[in-house]
Amino acid sequence: MALLLALPALAAPPVSAAIDRGPVATIAMIAEPLGIGSLMGTGVDPHLYKLTRTDIARLIGAPHILYCGLGLEGKMLDAFERLAASGKPTTAVCEAVPEAERLSVASGYAGAADPHLWMDPALWAEALANAANRLGLPVPEGFARLDAYARASIGSIPPEARVLVTAHDAFAYFGRRYGLEVVGIQGVNTESEAGLRAIEAAVETVVTRRLPAVFVESTVSDRNVSAIVEGAAAHGHRVAVGGRLFSDAMGPAGTYEGTYVGMIDHNVTTIARALGGQAPERGMQGKLAAHDR
């Protein structure tokens, strides 16, 4: 621990007795299925998140730290490397998935692969099982049913409308799994800015394909999606905002959408219904909040 205390950026503040001393994960998509605590809550973008003094205390006091890796937590990676070097047990959950199953990303991103693996329930089940076994925790269940629901719902979208236009490129694994072409305006990392050319290309796709809907995200500004809606209108095509998707964070804590299964159920149901497919209004288990529809 002397290594950490010698680094001002990681000097531990006084630790309150209320701080959770169990394993801690960075993102809720890891924490909730495993039943452990997380640093980031509702609507928090892991690409931009910076550790607080309380976070540092939790990490230093935790018996094990789980993070996604693959560059997702870009502003925290240095801290994780220092903690690991000090002997702290750490697990990069996404990096347990074989390289052959990862999707590559465009140059300019800190990671070598797309980190949004939770968008594929089958891959995420694999990653979480590895982490659960390492920590001696129960392996999360229920992902097979979720995967089957997603496959049936997205498969009901008319072929010509199977294009998912979103604020940033977090849905590539989802698209690969369920047969959707994905257009992410901002790229994989939300630190980057969407260029005019990217917006114009998205507008052309929407207009040419006569898409009925595009989608905003809970952790990303609506600005670029609004530009697409306006651009399509200027070309004589009216496109709706089909709904707000959960990409880099789940829904509010204590809600169904605040669980991993609920997050994906919400996304699947919202996408399928907005693009002309068939899905129950309240989702796979009838638990989706009515206002989300």
C-alpha cells in the first residue's frame, strides 16, 4: 500500500465505517448481476467518469476490484494499474472474453477492442461467469431467456428497417448478435465529438432507408440525434425519436430497468416496437415502466 500512499492522486481519505468493504465494480452492469457494489450509478458515463475521494477509499478498502477494461474507464485506468501493482486483486471483466469474440474499433480509441460487451447477453453471461467463479459468487442466471426474447423481438422487425441509429457506437455487439446494422454517430468513446460528416452520413442513411425512428441514449446528449431528425426533415422525411436507450449505464436503482435484465429488456422492446417489430408493450416479463413506452 506504500506505493499508493506515495501517489497524491490515490492518497486515501479517511474511511467512514459506512463505506462498503465488499468487492466493488466500476459499472452497474457488472455489479448488479453479481450482487456487489458499484462506483457509478444511474446516467453516469464511464468513458468520462473521474474517481472521487470516496471512490478511492472504497477501492483501497475493497478485497477485490472489478472493472470492464478494454479502455472503457479511460480516466481510471491509471488508478487500476497502480492498485494492481500494489497487490490489490483486480479483474478486468471484459478482457476475459476471448479476443476472437471481441469487435475491433476505429483508430483513436484508447482500447484495442469495443468494450460494450454487455450489449450481447450471451457474451456478458460468459464474462460474468468468469468473474463470479473467481470471486466465489453465484453465477448469474436468466440470460438465456433474455437472449431468446431479444432474438425473437428484433427478428420481427421488417428487414428494410433493421438499422439502429443511436447517439454513440455502443450497440455493435447487440447488432452483431441480433442482425441489426448499427450507426453510432459519435463513435465508441463519448469523449470524441461527432463531426459534421458523421451526422450527414447518418441523415443520408435515415432518408435513403426511410427509417421510422432513431434513438437517444440515457448517458449521451440528445444534440446529435436532434440534428439527424432535423436533417431528415429538410430532405422531406419525417423520422421519430423512438425512445431513450440505456447504453453505458442502467436505469434508476430500485427499478426493473435498473437491473441488467431490465436494461436489455427495455432496449429490445423499445427498438423492436419503434422500428415496426412485435414486442409486448411492457416487455419480456411485463415489468417495464409504462412511461418508458
